[in-house]
Amino acid sequence: MTVTISRRTVLTLLAGAGTAALAGCEPTRGRAPAPAVAVPDPLLVQVDAGPGLLRGSDRRTIPRAVASADGAWIFATAPAGRDTACWRIDTTTGHTSAKSVLPGRWVPQVVSPDGTGVALTTTGATVNGDRPSGRQATPVLVADVGGLRQRLELPGNFVPEAFSGDRSGLFVLEWLPATAPDRYRVRVVDLATGTPGPLATRDKTPVPPGAEEEMRGDGRQAVLAPDRTVLYTLYTHQPGHRHTRDLVSGRPGNAHAFVHTLKLVEWWAYCIDLPHPFGEAAATGHAMAISPDGGRLLVADVSSGTVADISTEDLAVRRTVPQDRATGNAHAAASPDRLFLAAGTAVRALDLTRLTRAVDWAVREAVTGLVPSRDGSRLYVGQRDSVSWHDPGTGRELGRVPVPGLVALRGLAGSA
């Protein structure tokens, strides 16, 4: 799980709870301020101060917040004395729920797929961040717009990753050893009992004792299936890694990169190995996108110039297609008819069916994210301190809005 994962500037209150404009400055004396540029689609961004929401000409930052994977909901928090105020934001309308107060200080970590619940911890360690500090137990709160629903005290060092589809389970990364972590495994906490345990295998059988795979590499990126039932996470730099199926069969295993497939409704996992040279070069040169119909995962390694085309039904790589090599942080996004790749200041549009080049273009600054509009008529490109949008067929810039402190362009906000 892509999520991963520099939260320092613009502060304000959103609907009575801390908002600040991401763009614009004080008007020059004697002149009317220039009108703010309207963004055609609501967007989720990451700025130095935390998650941000761009809606039309409105620019807002929501520190101490986390968005649902589809961008429809944000749960935000703020200190309330020794406690924590928590509320939910509808990114389609900008409306907020009433605030509830959670006892103690908490940081939101993950929102349920339907946007109704949130899991919070006492630290800011995330699944896409650095390894957490050592600890022997992990307190976790589960809350919704009505307030606290459950408090867990998990024995060990855990970081929440995702809720199950029906909110009956919470998937977590368990770091081992708990007090000096150097590796981790994916487990699920049964929220009826508060007990963490292993996932099932692809054929829905329990994982035998001692056969849970442990990871030491980089969780580069996570994407949620359009139907919200599967979470795909790209892992790189795993030489010698042994999957559960290798541990059960006794095979040695040697996957340098793979896609961890987590079935959120049935609590099982399966890893799709990526062929050489995936995982050999820097993790930042890898990126993943899912087709809008959910049938294909496209994984790119720009350092080697390779794209892997994965069938999500078969959970297997169908083919690899060579591309021109590139340098820089890789980004990928898919529309109904195109796959977009970016590295450095270069953006490439490929025909989604053949994975052959359609058009290349350059932008002003290094790319920090790619997001197609839902109707496919625009491609949003995050850059340093700005977001631009382009004609996906030609690359022609259609508009641009300043976003000071932009770290990443995350995705579309609002319901589909």
C-alpha cells in the first residue's frame, strides 16, 4: 500500500476549523486584487503544511488530516486542550460535520473505503513514511462523525494501512522486532475482538504458522481499485524476499519488486512478482497506475524504460513493453484511453491498449503528480508551487494555478 506517504507552511481554518489560502497575496495598495484562477476539477494536493483542497478558486490547507482513497472525504483533527477535535469534510461540497472530541492527542491515519470511519494513532508514522520508533504497544482509536467507537491497545509496533470493506477489520503493518524495527509484515486486526492475526492466502486458506512473509524494502505507492475492494501496493528493493507461497513450498524466492494485492473484503493477500529489471534501480523511478475499469495495473520503471501490464483478474504480468529511459521521480496515471508517465520535466502519453507512444511534452518544473480529469479531457500536472492542466492529446497547457509549497498532486477530490 501506495499511499506513501514535509508538512510545513500555510495554516488556516476550513469551515471554522483552521483554513488558509494556498494561493494569492496581499493586494497592492490602490489596486483591486487579481481574481483567483478557478481549477476546473476539485483536486487533492499535499503542501508543506499538510493536505490541501483546491475547489474552483478556493485554496485550503487542512493540517493533521487524511483523505479517503477516492478523494471524496477528509477527516481532520486539531488540538482541543489535552484532547483532539475531529471532524469530516465532504470534498464535493466543502461542508463539514460537527466536531467530536476524542480523549487525548491523536493523528488521523486512514479513512475507511466508504468514508465513514477513521483510524488514529498517537504518532505521525505512516505506511509510506520512515520506519517507526521502537515501542512495545500501539494505541489505536477508531472513530466516525459521531465520535469514538473503539480504542485498541495492540501488543507490538503497528501502523494502520486500510480498513476492510465492511469496517470489521483494520489492516496494519506490524514492524519487527517491536522495539528495534527493521522489517514488517501485513496483518489484520479483527475489530470485534481487537486481536491482530495473519491474512489468508489467495485460495482463502489460513497462512500456516511461520509462513507470513516479512518485508524490508520500499513501499513505493498504493492504489485502490475503482470498486474499493482491493488495495495494490508496489514494493521495490526486496532481493531474496520470500513470499508466503515460497515459505509454504520451501522455494528460495528472490523477488526484487512485486505488487502486494490486498483483498479488502475477503482478508487475503497475494503478491505479483515483477520481472527483471524492476526493483534494481531507485524506488523513486518506479510508479503504478490502474485503468479506470480496474482491469489492468500498469507499472513503470523509467530508469530501465520498461512498463509491465498486469491483469488484475489473473494477478499476473501479461507483457512488458519497452520505452525510452528517463531520470527523475516517476509518476503514472491512466485515463480510459491513455497511460501517462512523467519523470523530471518530461510527460509522455501512451496509447493504453498498445502502450505505444502518442505524444511527449515538457513542463516548466519537475513533475510532482499526474491526475486525469474524470471525463478524460484534461491532464493535471503538479509542479513546484503550481498545478497546470493540459490537453492530453497534444500536451498544450490549458491553464495554471499557483500553489505555494506544493509537495505533491494527489488526486481528484469529490465523488465521481
